[in-house]
Amino acid sequence: MSAKKMDKLATGVLWFAALFILGLLIWFLVYILGRGLHYLNLEFFIGPDGIGAQLFNSFYILFLSLLFSLPIGIGAGIYLAEYAPQNKLTDLIRLSVECLASVPSIVFGLFGMIIFVNVLGLGYTIVGGAATLALLNLPILVRVTEDSLRGVPASYREASLALGATMWQTIRKVVLPTAFPGILTGITLVAGRALGETAILIFTAGMNVSRYLFDTNPMAAGETLAVHLYAVKANPLPGTNADAIADGTAALLIIVVLIFNLVLSLPSRLMERRLNSKNE
């Protein structure tokens, strides 16, 4: 087979794979939203069996987990990319981070239950779930931050240092703004993963909600949308339409994740385009 035919064959295979994935995603969205979208009304949120508290808990736990993990994860990524020497210790740290990033979430859930629920005596609380989610997010944030910073051309650093800037000034005013779109993409990934996380929160935040709709007490139980979806399907309560609640919850969870990803990813795309236009 000639090189030209091989090129056309490879292009066709790649186009087929891309269209297949796109079609699968569209079918998945249409199926989930078609089953549950018509259940989303005011009663579904604030009624006796409403999920307003679970929706609030989802964002509250996400906010606290990012509050815990972002400073440590981004700080560790900056250290590994800009300050850490190339030796066996830093190689071991990077290997450990890679291993932690591949650990199943249920293992983190069991660890969080042992440490936060039992040893520290917090019980099933929002703060325990958020802290465990932060541990899940840390390895990904460290790797994404380090890779984004290493992707910044060395000439940027050299030009800044040549003008008399200190190392920290160079990182803060030159390197970080350039790498920020990539870091924001990593934050989007971990945030979307946290919104759909179930195993960790079952073991740490519990499967109950406060009797107050918007309870900001971090020591309260914190059932989220994903956990509620699991609970409804696994143990449906007598006298309730479990299928309707599950379908509506699944549709709402899909919508929340899509909107959240769009809100975070659009600024990243715009910033990346501006940086590319300035470089050109």
C-alpha cells in the first residue's frame, strides 16, 4: 500500500474514532437528560423529598476541598518545577505523586473514614468529606501544575532574571500567568471529578443531610447529589418514586457538571488565545 493510501486510511480511522466518541457522548447526554429533565421543577428542589440540600452540599464540599488542596497542590507543583534539585529524592517524590494519582477513590474513602471519622472523632461530616476529597485532588494538582510550569519556555525566565527580577518575582509575574491556563484546566478536571465522587463521601460525609436547607456548619452530615443518586437506587424508601428521583438527580448532576466545566474552561481558553496572540 502506498504512503498516500496509508495516510488516507489513518485519517479515516482517526475521524471514525472521534465521531464515535462524540456520538457516544451525545447519546449519553440525550438519554440521561431525556429521562430526568422533566422532573426538574421547584417541588423537586424544595419539596419534602427535594434535593436542594444535596445540591448545596455538593458545591459546599467542593469549595472546601479546593480551599484545602489548591494552596498545597499548586505550591508543591511550583517547588518541583522551579526549585527542587534533580536528584533521587525528587524522583521518588514524583513517583509517589504518580502512584497516589492512580489510587482508587474508595481507598481514599477508607483512609478518610479511619483518620477523620474514627481517629479524630469527627464522625460523618462535611469537613471530613472535604478533607478526604482534597487528598484525592492533591496528586493531580501537583502534576498538572508542574507540567504547566515546565511548559513555559526557559527564555521567559532568562529574560526576567536578566532584567533584575528575583526568582519569586519571575515565577509570580511571568511564569505563573503564562502557565495559568493549563493550571486552570487541571482545577477544572479535579473539580468535575469531585462533583461526581461517591465512594469517598459515603465513608466520610455520610448519607444524610441537615434539616436546614443551606446549612454551612462543617460538622453537619453532607450527602451530595452523587451520593443521593446512589442511595436512592440502592435503598429506595417505601412510598417514594425512586426511579423519578434518581432520573431527576442524574439529569441535574449532568447539567451541574457541564455548566461548571464550561464556566471554568472558557476563561482558560480565552487566556490561552490571548497569550498565543501576544507571542505571535
